[in-house]
Amino acid sequence: MELETYLKVVEKFLKDYLEKTHCQKYILGISGGVDSSLCAALARNAVGKDRLLCLILPIESSKKDEEDAKLLAQELDLNYVVVDNSEAFKSFVKTNEQLGVTFDRSTLGNFKARLRMCTLYAYAQKYNGLVIGTDNADERYTGYFTKHGDGACDILPIAHLLKSEVVEASKILGISDYLAERVPTASLFEGQTDETEMGITYKDLDKYILGGKVAPEVEARIEHLHKISEHKRVPTPMAPEFNRGE
């Protein structure tokens, strides 16, 4: 199936699911990154401007991220609101420091992702909405998402698209090259990029997922990430069923 045709399938999927659930709108966090940009374009095409609410969610983030998210909203004519949770984040850090507890950069980055998701779900409840997840096939395979953070959602429209396909699809749907080709980052801390944190490039990851050959050390790194993140992709384990009366 051609990518352009597949995008129409995804748009119908989004439209049909919102109707099926009897919810009023989709709620989506946008960052100016290509994944959330593509999800915004797909959702707007699927259900229209008034049934999509986008949230820009800075938490001690760079102004560039907020500016890029607003640029996307302008390009696609999106309804959006800016919710800055920096003070809530700082309050969390301060409270725990007073208890003598400190957290490393990774833990605090994941907390930011979970705080953003709490905000998205609060708005979803307010507006009888569904939260759109932005994870792509690369992120799902390597587990490059925060459990109960950006990994928490009600629907995943781009879960089967590789990163290169996400970039291509964004351009097909009219997103500017500037946003489509922006260096991928979760903006969890200053200077963070996806590829640096994963230790592999999206180009190699795409190639590997498609069955291509990559350097042995790259393959080992990808499979290591896949193995240690398995718990993120499976349902929450439950104890054996309680068989009453036996």
C-alpha cells in the first residue's frame, strides 16, 4: 500500500473510533516534533478543527519547543492551549529535597512525561475526549517512551510507521520541511536528542526493523533495548486467577 493511501486509512480509523466511543474530541500534546505534528494533521483531517484540542506542555522547556509547536498550530490551523507545568514540577522536586530525596536526570525526565500525560487526561475528562498517542514503530520496538507517560494513551495512529515514513507522511500532509526534519527530541532535559540517548540512529533502526543488515554493534544495541523494554509492550501481569470453591 502506498503511504499516501495508508494515511487515508488512518484518518478513517481516527474518525470511526471517535464516533464508536461516543466521545466529543481528541486531545493531543504537540511539541513541534514530527510525530505529534503528523498526529495533529491526521486528526484534524479526520474529525475537523473543532473536534481536536492540542496542548502545548512546557516544563522548564526551551522557548524554541513552544515556538515550534505554535508554528505547527499556525500551519494546520489548530485549536490549542499552553499549559505550563514548570511550577508543579519544581514543587515536586523541592518537596522531595526537603525529605532528603533526590532523583537523577532520567527519573526527573520521566516524571515530566508523566506530568504532561496527567494534564492531557485531565483535559480529556473535562471535554469527554480521547488522548492520542504519538509513538511510532521505532519507539515501540526499542521501548523509547515513558511508561505511563507518553506511552499512555487511548489510540495510536502512527504505531506502524517507521521514523522515515513519519517524516515523509508529514510532508505529504503539508507540514513544513522545517518541522518535519527537526532533530528528534523528547525535550526531557537540555540538549537531549533521541538518537544520542538511544545510542543508535533512526536510519539504522528503520533499516533493521525492515530486515536489513546493520553493524553487529548496532544490532546488539537495538536488541538490547528491545529486550529490556518488553514490559512496556505487554499487558500488566496479573497473579493467577482465584478459583473459588476448589
